[in-house]
Amino acid sequence: MLTSIRPDRDAVALAVSGLLGGLLLWLLGLHTQGGHPFSAPWVTLVPLTAMAAAELLRRNAPRTALTVGALALVADQFTRGSLATILMFTDVMYAAVLYGTPAAARRLPVATLLVTVASTIGFLAWFRKPEALLIGLVIGLVSFIPALTGVSVRSHRTAAEAARLAAAQTARLAEMDRTQAVIAERARMARELHDMVAGHLSAVAIHSTAALSIDEPETSRNALKVIRENSVEGLAEMRRLIGLLREGGQDDAPAPAPTLAALDTLVEQTNANGASGGLVCTLEDTRDRGAEALPTPVELAAYRIVQESLTNALKHAAPGPVVVRLGRTGELLTVEVTSVFGSRTGPTAPGSGAGLVGMRERVALLGGTFGAGAEPGGDGAKIWRVRAELPVRKREMRE
């Protein structure tokens, strides 16, 4: 509490300089008036000292400082007067508006204006001379003008503080946007990396396990052939992703994103990888061949959904058919992949659940619907169905 009421350096400097200046004027015998009730020279020092004390409170207790200053100014009028007392009062009035409460900052300029006008009218009516207007002018210069200056400075400070807060808020929002953009980009890269590499690595894991567990040269040769093909494809996909991540590189432009036209190759690769597990993959495309081309985000999302679904079938599906169905109804592209639900003998690859999460995120970004789960099949066996509906029109896709 003592620290909060301790006068600051500026207040002390103003008080000391005002007091010393008043003492100098008093020593030189310079006064503002004469012929008043208290005409003894030393009496002038009393309101001068009181006004200097008010200066010490100008910032920490502006209301008290103004009260003391106003009383000292009135008392100064009954003495021979000091110019230093009047000048210090103008600073006290200015500080009361600048450092006081918002209510005080609104009321003091109005009050000083009313006092100035009332005093001018009163002295003019009393003296009935035009020179009485000078008294009102002096009162306005001592009270109203400092209050008006305090209002102006306070308004500028408030505006500057508001601008600073707005700039800080804008910086925080920009940082939040940057963070969200980084998170979204990392999530997108994670989806791309998983979808591109998971299938190839799953095939490598399954066939390498088969080659190690089955001691047959022909089986090992076929497994190594599949492992090599998937390794090469995985490396190619990784190079494409690295090319997409580079900015301003000297390499050639990265390969375009895969589209639904490449599903035939994907199905053939799945048949090669899943032959040892009894999987037979087929593609049923019921779309109109003359339909307009799909937007690139839709093509990529549909391709990745099929790719991840076939990867999951390779890792988890029981022996049997794996059917990929593409269809279009109005402005919706339908992607559906079904496989036999159950366990199978032979080597398998562990799953992490990231594939379903990535597919759901891709569909959500396009504003579509997604579903995946086990359900009864036609012959009494259960099937695992992945189904996604993607809006075709670009204006329906979410940014």
C-alpha cells in the first residue's frame, strides 16, 4: 500500500521545480496582485507550499490533489499571489482529468466550462466594464483549458491502448490460425503417408512372413517378387510425397495425384498381393462414361478410400471376394468396398485403426457421409462394408 501512494519521479520534479520557482519569485518580490487582506509577503508561501504538496499527489491521488490545489488557489487570491501557484494548479487540473476516473474525466471539463462562463458573466455584471472579460479569460486558461487538454491526451492514450490491444489480439489470432494450419497440414500429410505406404508395407509384411514360414523355393520366390514390387511402388509413392512437400526445388515437377482411372491397376495389385490369402478383388463401375470429370479433391479422396479399404482387406479379410463398387447418383459419388468378415489362416499384418480415421476425415473435409462396419451378408456370412458418399460439385465441398 505504501508503494501505491508514493509519488512518482515526475510528480516530485514538478513539485520541487514549482516550489523553487515560487520561492525565487517571492525573493524577487514579483507577485500577481496587491492590496489584499493578507498582504504580508510570507503569507504567499502558504498556498504555494500547499500547491506543491498537491503536485506530489497528482498521479496517485488526483481527486485529493485537485481538492487541495483548488483550496490553495482560492487562498492564494487573498494574498499577494504567486504565478508559480497558478501554474502548478493548471498541471493539477490537467492531471486530475488524465489520471482520474472516467467519470471525473467527463465531468471536470464541463464543470470548469460552467465555472468559466458563470464567473465571466458575474464579474461583467459586477464591474460593468469590458475589462471584466479578462478575468473570465484567465479563469478559463487556468481551469478549462488544462481540463480540455487532459481530455485530449486521455482520448489519444485510450485510442493507442485500444490499438495496441487490437494488434495483440490480431497477433494472437494469426498465431492461432498458423497453429491450426500447421496441425491441419500435419494431419493431411499423415493421411497421405499412411494411405500411400501402408498397403505396400502390409503386403511386404505378409509375404515376408509367408516366405519365412513356408520352406518352399517357389513360394519364397513368388513372395520375394511381391515384396520387391511393393517396395518399388512404396518408394515411388514416397518420392512423390517428398516432391509435393518441396517448395522451389530444382527437381522435376512431382507426379499428379492418383485418380479413379488408376483403380484397375490397384485392383490387379491387390489380387497379386492377396492371392496367397484367398482374396479375389473385382471392380464394378456403374458410372456413366460420358459424365463430366470429377473435381481433383473428390478423385483423390475416392482413390484413397478404395486404396485403404483394399489394404484393410489384405490385412484382415477372410478368404473370398473383395468387391469395389463405384456409382453416381445425381451430385453424389458413391464408393463402396465389401469383403468377407472373419479370420483367416496364414500370415497377417497388424492394424492401427488410423486407416478408418483417415477415411472419415477425408469424407468430412468434402462434406460427405462415411460408414464402415460388419453386417450380415447374402449367404448368412458376415461382410465388412465401407461406404462413402462424396458430393461432386465444388461449391458443396468444405474448405
